[in-house]
Amino acid sequence: AQTVTQSQPEMSVQEAETVTLSCTYDTSESNYYLFWYKQPPSRQMILVIRQEAYKQQNATENRFSVNFQKAAKSFSLKISDSQLGDTAMYFCAFMNGGGATNKLIFGTGTLLAVQP
Amino acid sequence: ETGVTQSPTHLIKTRGQQVTLRCSSQSGHNTVSWYQQALGQGPQFIFQYYREEENGRGNFPPRFSGLQFPNYSSELNVNALELDDSALYLCASSKDRLPSSSGNTIYFGEGSWLTVV
């Protein structure tokens, strides 16, 4: 069974600074995808970034980038130039690429507060 | 805006009652999944519907059931409500049921808050 662990329940960062959120996962699969989702107070899950396990290059989306360490089963999210609108709950999620469904397995989340 | 709409947004039910939650998937999406998110937790997969058939199920009892209609909208039904069923229920839609490297992004609705008293 796959598991996703986020060991930082809460984090705080000053506006314009950089912050890194941690995520580790456990799987015996070789084909999988990893995601970071943002959940603001509106509660709607918004995809931040996606990483395919077979790609060695770390994914980037504007101010968001990941550090994907496959051997260590680590998948951290770096947010550069933090903005007040980045304040939200961030979830790391795993998807088995060979599964019969596209179900996501989520971690418990990290609450990020961006301070002015 | 993800194009996934859920109703109702909030509701309160009494233990033992039944509830139906509704979801309209994004246009062109034939796959709908439901997740339960308890307070302070990450979402947990309940089940997935693909072209009107249940295509996979998480670790939830049979009193959690669902439907998908020809227009790919979906319902989640929960019978014999228990206090622990109090949670945010999220609907997610995608173009297809299978994982893929691109083009099959999962879009979530804003959820239905269920409180069981």
C-alpha cells in the first residue's frame, strides 16, 4: 500500500521570501505520479504542480518548483517570492501510474501562512 | 473555476438519516471520483465512477454508494449516517479513469460540508 507523509503541520514565511514544504512517500511501484495541491479557505483543491516519476527533471510552474528525489522517495515543494495569496493548506499526493483508477492518495497537509 | 459544481454546499443531518450529495462534472469529463476529507486530514478516496459504472472503491462501507448519470454527473449517497461521517465531501472529475502523463488533470469542486448531529 502506498502512503504519503507530510511532517510539517504548519509553516510560516514572510512575503517575498522562499519556503520549502516537505513530503515523503512509500511505494513499491515504479510508474507513478506525484502532485502538490493547494486548498485555500474556499476549500477547492487546486493543482499546483505535477511530477512524473520517470522524468528526472524537476517540474517547475512559475514560482513553484519541486525537488524530486526518487531514491529517497522525497518530493518537496519550493515556493519562491511568496505572496499573501499563497496562504493555504498544501497537500502532497500520490497516484499509481499502473492502477485501474486515477485515485489520489493524500498526505495530511501543511498549513502555510504568508505573513505581510 | 474548475467547472466542477457540487450541491448542497452545507447541510446538517441527524445520526441514522440518509443524505445525497450531487456533483456536475466538467464538460467532456466522463470520470467522477468522490473523496471524504475529515477536519484536519487529507482527502480519502471513496470511489470512482466511469461511464456510469463504479470503477474502484476505497476503504468505505457499503452504506456509501453512488450513481453516475448519462451526462456524467454523479451522486454520493450515505445511509445510516454516523457522527464520524461529518466531513467535507469533494467531487473530482477527469477526462478519463486512468492515470496518464498529461491531459488527464483532475479537477475538484468546492465540496459539500456535511455535519451529522
